[in-house]
Amino acid sequence: MIKFTERAPYAPVEYLYDVEEILYRGKSSFQEIMVIRNPYYGKMLILDDVVQLTERDEFFYHEMLAHVVLHAHPEPRRVAVIGGGDGGVVREVLKYGTIEKVYFVEIDEEVIKISRRFFPEVSSGVDDPRVEIRIMDGADFIAKRKTADIDAVIIDSTDIIGFARTLFTPEFFSAVKSCLTDQGMCVTHTESLHFHRDMVVEIQEVLKKVFPVVDLYTATIATYPGNWWAFAVASKGGSPREVRNRASIPTKFYSEEVHGHAFLPRGLYEKLMKRELEW
Amino acid sequence: MIKFTERAPYAPVEYLYDVEEILYRGKSSFQEIMVIRNPYYGKMLILDDVVQLTERDEFFYHEMLAHVVLHAHPEPRRVAVIGGGDGGVVREVLKYGTIEKVYFVEIDEEVIKISRRFFPEVSSGVDDPRVEIRIMDGADFIAKRKTADIDAVIIDSTDIIGFARTLFTPEFFSAVKSCLTDQGMCVTHTESLHFHRDMVVEIQEVLKKVFPVVDLYTATIATYPGNWWAFAVASKGGSPREVRNRASIPTKFYSEEVHGHAFLPRGLYEKLMKRELEW
């Protein structure tokens, strides 16, 4: 059996997947792109040797990244998705009847093309008339906007290294805040609480310098090493723990109940931020 | 770099660990035993090529396996630990001042010996005068007891294959119930909710045929493939979600707050049991 070995950045373990078929191997201006088929996960999208999504379990990540802010915001109309070229987050955003506009900002057009070709069920929303595709650096897109008219900025980046680093700076988060409406929120993944605890804390600290309300929720994603995946969420208005939008949307895992439960218990969060947790 | 490749039973991914040093390799009557040193996790205990514990993160599993039932029971005095030859669960049990007796029932004496030698901080409790070591099959130990005088049975088995299978049968759980005091509880791991969802549900169903109260909680364990680790807990008395024992014990992760939060939200649990969750 052919194997694909993944060594994710900073992860102390490599993951080894059986490869039934190599469906695509190419190189864009930004990264190596590979699509393989695995007997359990189905098709898998791999960028620079790191698994981005699998047919089988992509919904865990995409639902948990998109729906917490979109249920915490009372009525999301205009959303910016930064990264996420596969289209999975865009698909989730379009489930809400209130959505009027989705800026889909991806630096690497090749990822959108490959996803259209190999993951049509993930990229199913990208041709929706409400979606405006912008092929550019997400940090540039945010920095150049002059109006505060976006209700949610959802950052779906690769690991926090290389060209994705610009999406985790104080300057970027300040610019995000300037684009947001009064009750606007933003969310970004911040790697694994098991493997990258310090990075999780640092991004919370950076966000707290910019936003009045910052919080943390987690979800377990089997295909991201460390699994216990942390999402940083920041709000200009109310707490993202609260569900304000009662839209009923089809999901496989997310629910209003999961929403509240996904946030770290307060005491654990406080210990984490005081750097009193060690592992 | 030398690598250790773990293919856990039924897991659709292999884990690859760097090996700085092979500290021990041997074979008992039951299994192959290996101790390696990894740069991140420190010493790792491996049985039949499956990682059982690491110096760095063993506390997640041992705390979450032991403390939920020992905090849900109002005053645990007599405990049986089935398996767990490394001694990690015994160490956690002994943290309670109320404990008078711990039956430590391990089928493979070699595991206890190797743990004393390489993991003294894990096996630190095994020589405590309250601990009675029984080298025998845990199912036999339970079946042969004639008195209902145990407050908690904590089952710390290897994966649910081979000789550990006897610890997951209806007959075994019925015998466990017969050993328990009126408010007695038992707990066992039931593999990963990501990878072994059907097995998690089946063990809940088996327990429900025996016990009036059965529930499920989870913890993320980075070194067990699938990570989202499920624990089945059964009670002859009250709900294990409730904390009745206010004993203050030193822990790294477990807390009363974590206790309640670890249980699946009710709606998610119901969907799981109706087999309405798919992934």
C-alpha cells in the first residue's frame, strides 16, 4: 500500500494514511496541492503535505468554524470568508436566508479550481450569486476596505506559518475590527490545544488588545493532528457564547446545544489564560 | 531517526513517533511490551504496538477515567481497578482520604513490573498498604466475588480486542453490578467517538440492559488515535453527571467544572443513541 505521511507544523506525531489513488498532484504559486483517495476518509485535499479536509469529516471543521459566529450574531447579512479556498465555509454561510453578500477572499486560485473539480459537494456554493470571489491576500482585502459593513469575518487559513502568518497579526485584527458592523464578530482557528497551547493563548491575548470580547471554543477534528482544535472568536458587541440567531439550518454536528457546550468552561479558560495549565 | 509506527485496532490512520531510545522490548504471556523515549512525550509504554501511556499526557486519561465516578459517588471507600497495570488509575484513586481498599486486578504482572521500573511516577501508588494486587483476569475476579461491597469499579483495559474483550460482555457488566454497593458506579473507556461510534453506542446499550443509569462522557487524548475518547459510566444510584463528593484533590486537568462539561450534551447524546449521527 502506498502511504502518505503528514508531518504537520510543530506536531510531535506524524500521521500516515493509506493511499488508494493519487488523484492530483500539482504546484501553484503558493503551495503544493495534492488530492488522494483513502479507503476510510474518501478524497483528501492536502496542501504542502498537510491534510486540509477529507470528504468524510470536513463538516466538523466547516460547521464549527462558520456557525458559532453566525448564530451568535443576531442577523448576519454580509460575511467575509478569508481563505478556505475549498469553499466549505462559503457553503455553510449560504445556509442562512439572511445572507446577502459573501466576500470569498482566497490567495490561491488553484485551490478553488481543484476543489471545484474534486470536491464539488464542498465547493457547491462558490457560484452562488451572493458570492463575490476575490483572488488576493486576505490581509490586503481587509486592510483596503473603507466601510464597516461586514457582520462576520471568518478566517479559514492553513497552519499559522508561511504566508498565512499575516492573518494572525495585531494589525490584521485591528483592520478586521474596522470592517465590522456594531455587533460584528470574527473567528479564526488557532491550532490544537494539545500541541500548540501557547499559540492558542497568544492569539487570545492579541485579540484582547483589539476587541472588547474575546473567547475560545473547541471541536475535535480527527484529521488535524492534536485534534482538540481551538477557535478564537472576537466580538464588537455581545458574547459569542450566546445564541441570538434562531435560524434553523441543516447541519450534521452543530446545534444550538453544541454551540454553548463548545466553549471552554470559564474556570478552565481562566487557568489557560493565566498559563496555569501544563501539558 | 528511528520511528515507531502505531496502527491501533480499527483506526484509519497510523501514528508515527520519533524514537530517541528503545528502553525496553520484551514479551509477556499476554503481549509484547515496549518502552521508548520520544523527544516530545518522554517515555512511552507500548503494548502490542499500541501506545498505552506517555509521561507527558497520561494524566488526561487517568484523571478523566478515575475522578468522574469518584466525584459522582458521595463517599468512595472500596474501589476495584480492573487492568491499568501501569498504576496510573490506582495513583488517582488513592488521592481520596475516604479510600480504604483498592483491589488492583491486572492480568499481566509484567506490565506492573515494567511500569515500576520505567514509570515510577505513574506506578507510585501500587505499594500503598490500601492496595491489594491480584494477578488474574479481571472478569474472573469480578465473577467470583460474593459480596456487594465495592463503591466503584474502574475498568482500564487495552483496546476492545483479544483478551480484553471479556471486559465488555453483558455477563461481565452484570457481575460488576452484583459487586457494587447501593450507590455504586462503574466506568470503562469505549474507544474513540470519531472512529468507533458504533462500538460506543453498543456498549451504552449493553450497559443499559444491566444498570438503571448509563451515560457517556468524553475527553480528548492526543495519543489515542481518534482522540475524542469516550467513557461509558453506569450507576446503581444517582446520575454520574452530578458531583456529590466535594473532596479536594490535586489534579492537572480534572475539576468539578470539567466533570459536568465532559458529558455529552443531552440532545447530542440522544441523537447518538438513535444512530442519527453519521461521520
